[in-house]
Amino acid sequence: MERYICVHGHFYQPPRENPWLEEVELQESASPFHDWNERITAECYAPNTASRILDHDRRIVDIVNNYSKISFNFGPTLLSWMERHQPDIYAQILEADKLSQERFSGHGSALAQVYNHMIVPLATEADKRTQILWGIRDFQARFERDPEGMWLPETAVDLETLDILAEMGIRFTVLSPYQAEAVRPSQEEEWIDVQGGTVDPTKPYLCWLPSGRSIALFFYDGPISQDIAFGGLLNNGEAFAERLTSAFTDDADHPQLGHVATDGETYGHHHRMGDMALAYCLYHLEEYDLARLTVYGEFLEKHPPEWEARIVENSSWSCVHGIERWRGDCGCHSGMRPGWTQAWRKPLREAMDMLRESVAKPYETLAGKLLKDPWQARDDFIEIILDRSEETVERFLADRATKELSSSEKVRALKLLELQRHAMLIFTSCGWFFDEISGIETTQVMRYAARLIQLAREVLDLDLEEPFLDLLDQAPSNIAKLANGRRVYKQFVRPAQLDFLFVGSHYALSSLFEPSCEDVRIYCYTVDNEIYKRSEAGQLQLAIGRSTITSNITWDSTQVSFAAAYIGDHNANCGIMENMPEQDFQAMRSEVQDIFARGDIPELIRSMDRHFPAHNYTLWHLFKDEQQKVLQEILASSLEELYSSFRQALDHHYPLLNFLSELNSAWPRAMAVTAETIINEDLQNLFQKDDQLDLDELERLLSMAQRWEIPLSGSELGFKAGWRIAAMMKELLEEPEDLERIEAVISILEALQPFDLDLNLWESQNILFYLVSERYDDMEVLSRQGDQQADRWLERIQRLAEFMKVSIS
């Protein structure tokens, strides 16, 4: 009897974008990466596009795109981020789906996903429909085909959700075995109880729905999936493959599907090099003909369900109590500390429900004056989310408007639709999953709530913040000083709220440190200058201007007038005002410039306070990324002075340090810290420079580090060295026969070899593997014909392959 294997990965990260900026800001905890999306991409999403298969000497013998051989889904919000920030990896994921269609009889590996990972059984019918429709349309726009299956967040399910899936053309979904209640052969009347996870996962089932429609269900193998996620299966790809085949029974009378489902991050983020275990597992299954790899769509076409199933309604894969984890204190947690409680979950759910219900009717009424069908417009709003170009927005509004809209009515319509988008984002499941209300995932959904509250105030004339906070009073924090949700909101959410003045102050302050201030884009805002003048007096700087700031999301705009001054070190001040009368602006401009010219700094600050009494900002108010950039610029001169002093001390005491090292005598701590600081700093600067890498200087610094046993900052230095090597390898793609560049890379790797650096060669190995695949055979032919250049190329490529552990055979 036929045997098939399908591995499903649910790839997802909670949306981390600042709701006012529509971008992920710097997250220090993800260092040396900018943020956690970037870090997990490097650890998991990228490696799975080019995963290694190794020989017994741990050399790379093949590189494969795992996504093309497994079943997978990616959260739409994650793919949206990846499209903007990791376009090469994004393209490889889309390409994998096309490759899989060639492999699996025209069926793609990719499944769609409910849009922003809300627990669908807890949603209203309208939200269910919009979320499912957005997931489908997002999938169609990215993968250029209709989805066959859809992943339900946390596999949380009820019959209404399945019915809507079937209505919208979704053929199947994947559930936990514990979500099967009863099964029976088709056409038979008696049901077999399979509660407790005893369903046979090797076959598909048909679920009949209240409407008369039906949908296919696949219940994954629970024990094997558990071993992948939390056991040691990913320590060995061969053992992984053998464990998958244990799903089969010899006495089965039907084609068997052994299939598993886990978080996709299991393969590389949760388990280091888990992608390689997966790649070797799939290779081993095929190489030894243990089973045929498949995806759900292909298996369903070849082997339609012969059994029916009933589901356990309001159940999920990560809460033994059903869906209580997202609405109550059920006891499910992610490693809760003793004495902690999740009693905050219920009040938080009630607060979010209140917001949704409070804006629903006013939205329908006001939007109905502008749009023919407010709820259909919300369903279609995914068109704008996918493409916020002016042309798309204008077309969208023109097609759905009740009349020709004025500029202010277009702004109102867009704000209403954004309000509804945030009325769904507040239910992103991660807000309830973890243990503490002040956690980053929960404060993130509160930020969506704050943006909703702001929009409701602006466009519906509703003030919902106090009723919202009243409910959060009942949501206890496990951290005594935070007390409850109200205090968490005030401490972590309210300070993040933005308005046009905040954006304008950011622009004014950051402009003091930028070479050009034309055509400025600040996240999802555009700044157009009407007047801008910058003056300098030594290290002192002054900027005075009048600008129009426009939101590229809602098209709302305002005019701001400002004066910003940098007065040294970390001291900068900005005063700003909306719609400042012309006479007042000119008076301010003349007075502030005159005081600045005299160099009277105390009077300058007093003058700015007089002209802008209500709104004053400092560097503390800059957005995180720009704040770090400005601070680095400010610190640069001070650090250079400090490093210069350290270098002088190091040069002066160089003979003494050598003598101490030869005697194996301990260094004074001050000398040890000086040497470690300078050598690490100089090495990192060397790899960061744009010009050609100075190999002599690299060898000199590394020689000093080795001779003096100086500890190198392995992670940070390895990150920067790996980045520089990858940049050189990319240049090699343009000129594959550039022997000088090949030798330079070899010299770097040779110099770094004695040190225990966490050197990331993933991208460089990919390039080398491609070069060997494309060029090696041709160069061998030329070598046999007596081409000495080809001889030298082959010799150096072989040497480079040794360092990068790439097999040439």
C-alpha cells in the first residue's frame, strides 16, 4: 500500500509594527540584528530557502529550498514585512511554491492563513469573513494562484469558521488529533468516538457543515509533532526520517499519509540548524524510498476522503481547555512563575470586545454616507493594504464611493477603514498567549487599541479611552509596581502614541544631523518643506522651517512651523506649532535667528519656549532608529578622542606588554582593558569600511590578539566579518574569475581560523556552491586543455571550498 509523508510548517511572527509608523522599530533584545523579525529570518526563514545537506566530513554536498518539499504557510503580516526588508528571501519563498507545483502534480506547498492570526471562533461572523477573505486575497496577490488550504491560527476552529472557509473555496484545513470528536466511514450511520487524540491521522476526513457544504480535514500526527517541537528529533536528520515512517502500519488497507505540523520556527530558530535536520530527513526519505513526499492538495486529489469526521468545536492545538487561553485564566501558560496568574486575560478580552462593538454601528452609519457598502468596502480594503499607491487608493475610493468625494471626505473614508483594520488587529492571538499583561505581545495589541481609540476620537467623535481603561483596571499585572492593565497602558502604550506634532518634531531635530532635507519620508509620513533654513556656529546648529506633513496611510495632513537647535553633546531642543499665523512665524524666525547669531544659548531656549509654549521636544523624543543614529553621530567625536588616548597608551606600553606576555605575567587590569578595547574596535572598523579591506592591518591586529591572548567579541565581530566576506563573494559573482578577490577571501578566512568566532558564512557558502555548480566543470575542461588561468582558478576555488566546507565532487 502507498505511503506518503507531508511535513507542515506554520511560519508566523506576531506583527511588531508601531501602529503609528507602520514599521518595526529597533529592538535591542534582538542584537546584533535590528529586530526580532530580522533575527528570526537569519536563523530560520532564510536558512530554509538554502538548507545544507552534509556528507560524513560535514562538507556541503547539496543546497536545497526546504519550502519546495514541505507544506507551509506564512502569516500575511510577516510576508508583508519580509517583502519590504528581506526581498531576496521573500522571492525564494514564492519561488518554492512554484517549484513545488512541478513536484506535486500541480499542487503548491503554500497554504493561506487567516490574516492577522486572531482566534477565529472568538470573532464575530463579520470579522471571520473579513479575516478569511483578506488571507485569501493576500495569498492570491503573492503566490499568484488560489489557495487550496488555509491555516487557522492556533488551529482554533468552530463549524461557522469551516463553513465560511468552504464557502470561499477553501478545500481543506489542518487540525490537531485532539480536535477530532468522532469519525465514521462515509455512507455509514454509526459514529466512532475518537476523543483524546485517538483519530487515525493517516487518512483525510470529510466534515459536513450546517449549510450543506463540506470541507476536508487532516488531523496531524500528535506524538511525532510533539517530538519534533520539544524532543530531540532534530538532532539527527536520519532519525527524524525514521520517526516519520513510524506513523505507518503494515496492515493498513488504504494509502497512508504520515504528516506532522509544528511552528515553522522549529526548523532553525527554536532548534539551531533544525533546517538542516529537515533537509537531510527529506533527502533520506527519498534516497532510500521510505515514502513519497507530498503536500495536502496533491494527496487529497489522489485519495479523496472515504471517512467523515465531526470536530470538537471551540478547540485549538495549544490549549487543552479549548480556546480559553484567549479569554480566561485557564491555567495554560508559557512557563509561568510561581504565584503568577492570567486573570488579566478575561478583562483584556472584554475591553477589546467593547472597543469593537462601540465603533461598529458608528462606522456603518458614517461610512455609509461615503461608501456604497461599508462592510464590503472593509472586505475589499485589503487591496489598499497590499498597495498603498495613490493610484490604487483613488481607484478604490472612486469605485465604492456614493458620490465624488472631496479631499477631506477621502481622508475621513480612509480613517474609517483604518479604524476597522485596527479593530481586528487588537485581537491578534499573541496578546493573550503569554503569561503577563505587560509583555511585549500584549502591549502590542494595546497599542493597536490606542490607535483605534485615537481614530475613533478623530473621525467618530467618540472618546473610548476611559471606558477602555476602566475595564483594564480589572486586569491584574503579576508585577506589583505595574498593578493592572490601566497602569501598563499608561506606562508602555500611551507614551508611544504619535500625532503630527511629534512627527514634525522628529523631522526638525533629525534634520540638524542630516546633509539634505529634501523629499523626506519618515516611515509612513511625507514632509514637504515650504521654508527651511539651517544655520551653524561652530558645533551649534539651528533649523527654522515651515513644512506640511502628510500621512501616507490616511492622507491626512497639517502644516507645522518649528525651530530646532543643537547646542552640543546630547542637548537639542525643538519647539513646534500647527498652523502658526504668518506674522507670528516671521516674528519668531527673526528673533530666534538674531539670538542664535549672538550665541546667547540660554536666551535662545527661553525665546523658543515663548514662541512654542505648549510643544517642546528633545532628542529623547526621536524615534528609536533615528535616535540611535543621532546619538552615534554625537558620540563619534567623543569616542574618537577616547580611542585615540587608548591607542597612544597602547603604543607607549607596547614593549612592556610584550615583555609581560613573554613572562606569562598577569597584566594590570587597566592595560588589559585598553588592549582589548582597541583591538576589538579596530577589527570591527576594518570590516565595516567601504574601501578595500587592508589585509596587512587585519593580520597585524589578529597577531596581536593571538600573542597577547586578547578575547575577541566573537558574536559581534563574527557578524561583521561574515557580512564583509559575503559582500566580497557577491562581487565575485560579477567577476567569477577574479583570482585576486578569491585570494583575498581566502586570506581573511585563513587569518580568522585560529579564533573562536561565530562566523556566519551562510550567504557566502550559497554563492560558492552556485559558482562551483555553474563554473567548475567548464574550468576543468579548460585546465585539461592547458589553460594556466583555469588551473589557478581551480586551485584557489578548491582552497576556498575547504575553508567554507563546500564539497567539490
